[in-house]
Amino acid sequence: MHLGILTGGGDVPGLNSAIKAVVNHAHDRGWRVTGFRRGWAGPLATDPHDLEATAGARIALTPQTVRSINRFGGTMLHSSRTNPSRIRTSALQDFVKGKSPLEEEGYVDATQHVLSVLEALKIDVLIAIGGDDTLSYAARIHREGAKAMCIPKTMDNDVFGTDYCIGFSTCTTRSVEMINQLRSTAGSHERFLIVEMFGRNCGMTALSAGYLADADRTLIAEVPFDMQRLAELMTRDRATSPSNYAVAVVSEGASVVGEDVIERGEADAYGHRKLGGIGERIGVGLKKITGTNMMIQNLGYLLRSGPPDAVDLIVGKNFGTMTVQLIGEGKSGLMMAINEGHYATQPADISTKGEHRVNVDGMYDVENYRPNISKVHGTTMYLR
């Protein structure tokens, strides 16, 4: 058996734990593992007719090469936001074959090339680790005849079909630590502290961090907020604080009522522009209304960096282990998942069938902009 593996999209702590588990358990069975570098860019940089000349796009993975990688964050395979089904012609090597022109000028669908690479390398099953975008493409190549397995990761914990994705626990843990560390400066200067963090469409990371750090207010991507109302609430919070400060946590995808989500730069291969700036927008708005000085902190990449916590180590390791076990049973076309506290599987294309968002009715006070877990009994560990 010959397995392929890649990581796509943003890195998160815990990816290396999953990679190591796949490699070690495959090796125990006498199987080979090839890692594609830079996500889906790896197959695109491989010439199926001259594998040796393009060997730099891949790496042979053995227990020795992955021996210590689980101690570190990131992904030893590197990553990218590459979408072979919609890629600029100018970004392709001359050897890429099987291109299908799209209606959008200057773009092609290079899926046939990806399939030919997997065939040339004699890869029996490709394991894709990523979020919605990476996994949706893995599901596509599985439909087109290349066996694939999916492992969900995202700091937003928003892949549909699983209660948990690799990276979420470390992100939340680090967020709470940093919010609490920032309190001393906010209190010393009697300011409003605005903490911006990940959450494009799903506010789960902000909601969890705000809930666990006991932030005064939490603004999530699912619920636009009124600036005047926020100013009134924050002013009240500050006045009742012994240190005369108040804290608001905000998803990067949150927006003011009547305004668009703040985006910048060009769209990536999946049509997403970079988010960021809502913290600054809030700071300017609150300063104008209240006259109170601000501390604005975007946690950003600090939440991606560094080693995983114990939860992401164990989930990454078990997702990788389970993937190899299922392949050994002759299965493919599945996504690893946690459902109702148990390790489980879903169809590989489950991530395309729905959306994971904050349950606003059951978990959020839309009038007062704060978590409100109306019922804990019967919910999953991560309040899904």
C-alpha cells in the first residue's frame, strides 16, 4: 500500500501529530507514505512523466523523518491555499496536462493533472488534512476515481459534520491566556480593551474565548452589532469594574449593523479575501462616542504559532491512527469526525453539505453581546 498525504490552507497546531500517526501506523503495516509539499500545490508541481525531475514537490515520510515533529506547531509538509479546480494559467508549469478552460478568463481546472500524478506515483489512497476548501477538493477527486480520506482542521472549528477540528483547542487556550494577560495593561490605563481574533463566518473561537475569559462583551460573525449599543454596554462595564476597564472580544468576521465585513487584498484560490480591521473600526467608533481611550490587539497568527495543547495532540494522533486503520479495512471516501463525544466517520463530501455556525438562539445573548449558554446538559463537550 502506498499512501499520499498533504496539508492545505492555514496551519494549526496538531497537524504534525496527525502526520506522525499516519506515517508510524502505515510503517507498522509495511506501507509507504509520500508527503506532498505545500498542499494541493504539490501535485501541481509534479510531472507525472518525469517524477525524478520534480521530486522536490514531495518527500518520502518514514518514522525517522517524523520522529519529533509532534513537538512543534505548523506542518512539516508546508501548506498553501491552492485550488486545482480553479488555478491561474500563469501559475502552472508547462508540463501540467489535462487542463480544462473555465469560463473565467485566465483560469483552468487542472484536476485531470492531479489524477494523473496520483496514478503515476501509484498512490492507493490520498489523505488530505484541511478545512472546508481542502476537504471539498479531496471529495471531488474521490468522486472522480482517486481514493481519498479526509481529516478536518481549522481554528474556527467550523467544518460541517464534526463536533471538533484539529487546532480549535489550542486556539481557544491561547486566546484565554492572552486576553487575561492583557487585562493588567488595560486596567493600569483604565481603557477599553478590544481583542480581535479568528472567525471568518463562524464566531465559535471568539465565543469560546469570551466565555472562558469572562470578557465583558463578545461580538461574533453571525450577529451584526450596533455601535451605540456596544458603547453603552462597555461604558457600564467599565464603570462597574474595580480597575475601571472593560474587555470586548470580536471575531474578525463581525460587522457593524448596516456595514460590510471588513476585507482587504485579492481573493485567494477559493474566493476568500483576507479579513482584519474590525477591532480598529470598533476602537475608532467607541472612542468617538465615549471619549474613552482604547487598547486594540489583534491576536492573529499568535494563535496559529507554537506547539499544540494536549487536546490537539490526542485528536490529531487519533484522527491519523483511525485513518490508517480504516484504510486497512479497505475503506476510503470518509472524513474523520467526532460526533457526540465519540470518534466517528462521515462521507468525504460532508463538509459541502452544510455549515457549522454558532447556535445563536442557544448560545448567545443578541441584546447584550455576550455568551449565554442556555442549556449545558445534553450539549457536546465543545458546546455544539
